[in-house]
Amino acid sequence: MPRRLTDAELAEIRRRRPGVRASLACEGMYLTAEEEALFEQMDRDRLTPDESAQRIIEFSRAKRRKKALASS
């Protein structure tokens, strides 16, 4: 069974999130409600950084597939 994030690790991720949002906003990038929900779900699941990266990749691929199907 993979290791889950500790309370301290999860708290640090949540502490940094507003800064990440601000940094993205400086680049003109804003998270959608769906993307915010993805990050909240990853917090609840206490995913490790590698697991989170995999979940983001899956999310992105599904979103692209959906967009491709809608445009065809």
C-alpha cells in the first residue's frame, strides 16, 4: 500500500496553495472550479506527489478527449 501524506505534509501543501494561485494569476492562468475540485479531492485522498501528478495527467487527458469528441 502506498504511503499517504501526513497531516504536516498536507498542511504545508494547503499553506502554499494561495501562493501558487497568485503565481498562476500573474501568468494569466486561473484554475476552474473543476480543477479546484480535483486538488481538493487529492487532498482528501492524501495523495503523494507522484500520485497527484498521475491524477493530474489523467484529468488532463480526459479533458482533451472530451474536447476532441465535442469538436468532431
